[in-house]
Amino acid sequence: MFINKDRPDIRSWSMMLIMEDTSDQLDERLDRVEIKLAYLEDFLDRLQLAVLEQGRQMDKLNQEHRVLKDKILFLTKELEEIPNRKPPHY
């Protein structure tokens, strides 16, 4: 049987096609993974910004809560100090 060394036989040719398909499939899968990773990184960045903003808002609300609580405590102490008596016009 005559074998031409310069030209691949049918088996090696079919293996090359399978390898090309596999390589193309791997490239496509890698592209999809990279795209998903880019979306996830963007989502994570936006999520981190939202969490930081909510943290700032919580700090502000906690400060406002402390101020209002102190005012209420002050006013209730003042009310306790006012004697329970009839106004002067009675």
C-alpha cells in the first residue's frame, strides 16, 4: 500500500477536524465564561456601591435617632419638673 507522507490519511484528517471543533467549542465556552465574569464583576461593583450608600444612610439615620431620642428625654424631664397645679387664671 502506498502512503503519501505529505498528505494526511483520512483518520488523521478526521481527528484534525474533531480537534478543530473541540478547539472552537472551547474558545466559544471561554468567551461565554469571560462575558459572564465581566457581568458579575460589574454587578459586584454596583452592589458594593449600593451597600456603601446604605451604610452611610444608616449612620445618618442612627445619628438622627440619637438626637431625637435625646430631645424626647429632655422634654419628658422638663414635663416632670412642671408641677401639677392649676393655671393662674383659675
